[in-house]
Amino acid sequence: VGDVCWSPYSSTVFAAVTTDGKVHVFDLAQNKREPMCSQKVDKRALTKAAFNRKEFVLIVGDDIGRVISLKLSPNLRRSHDDGGEEGVLDDEMTQIQRDIMVKLIASI
């Protein structure tokens, strides 16, 4: 594993990049063991991953400094409890995400 980063959109979504050039996106609320998607995006080792906080984009970097921008599919964009509604306050959303994580940890 080259890097792991949590999604700013959902407390249960994270991405991992690997030395074989693949990006794996996991959603712990959907499946705790298997990624929601995996995609080979480079022949070289991927060493860095970061979600954009304003757009639904994942940026990954390889071992020679190249950067690749990946647009997230709609099923990886939405929060699980907001129903896709616009206008949910940040504080409310933070509490919703905390509640999701507490339930998830309790189920392990």
C-alpha cells in the first residue's frame, strides 16, 4: 500500500493506492472486506492519494511525480444518511457521519 486517505464526503469511505498502480475505493458501510471499486490507473507504483474537498475527485500520484485526477462515480459521492439532499448543515453532517462510524465500529 502506497497511501490511504479518508473521504471528506463520508466517514465510511476511503481510498488506497498500491505499488502495482491500482486505486481501491472502500465503503465500510457497504462491505467491510472488499473494495467498492478497484482500477489500475498506472504502470508505476502509486505513492499518494488525496480527495478534493470541493469536487468529487480523487487525485493520485506515482513514484516519479506524475499526478492523475479521477472523477468519482455517483455511487461513491453521496452520504448514506442525507438521502442526497442539498443544504444539510456541516455540523449536522459531521454528527451524522460520527453516528455512522460509531454504529460501524460497534458492529465489528
